[in-house]
Amino acid sequence: MLCVWFLRLLGKLFGLTYEQISVVFNLWLQGAVLMLSGLAPAAAAIYKCATSDSYMWYAVAISLTVYAALYGYGFINMLRHYHLPFDDAFDLCVEDLNKLAAKWRTTYQMVNLIIFVLFFLIIIGVNIYATYYIVNF
């Protein structure tokens, strides 16, 4: 309920309904943040290529550029899947989460928390750690 309360408050601040702010925040904004976090390790490796004499960084940079491209590809596909109008995007997301809940044998709310909180934080953390590690290697 804390997440619902937060989104309702955020929606009021921006003049959006709960459904609209859910699509904007959970899908589009969080998706953009994930995509950008996926670019960070590649950017760090490219920086290492420019500042290091080791050719190893070229292989790392190429690999991480592919990794970043996968984030971009995933984000574009997510935008295509959950496109406007807002109500359709929201309903499709709820339908997808309910399908996952049935498959995982849990509730819609649990799937929502796992994806939009737990997985989001883990992926952001991994990308931040990888970037930090590369820069300080």
C-alpha cells in the first residue's frame, strides 16, 4: 500500500491519475533509469580505453557496449509494448503481472514488488558496482 500511496501522491502533484502515473513512473521512468544504468559500465570501459595502455579494455568495452545495447533494445521494446493511451498501457501491465503471478504462484502485489522494487534495485546496484569497479581497476 505504501507504493500505491506514493504513486497517488506523485500523480496528484503532476495532475495524473493513478493509472497514468503508474505507467509513467513504473514503466517509462524506471525503464529509462535502468537503461542509463546499463550504459554506465560501457562508458567507464570506454573511458579506460582512452586512458590506459592495455588492450584488454577494448575487449571489455566491446562486451559492455553489447550489454548496453541490450538495455536499449529492451527499453525500446518495453515502450512499444506499453504504449499510449495510458489506460491501455496500464491494463496491459496489470494483465502481464497477473500472468506472472499465476506462473510464479504468488500474488499480483508480490510480482509488482519483486519487479518494480527488488529487481530494479538489484540491477541498478549491479550496474553501479560494475561501473565503480571498472573506473577504479
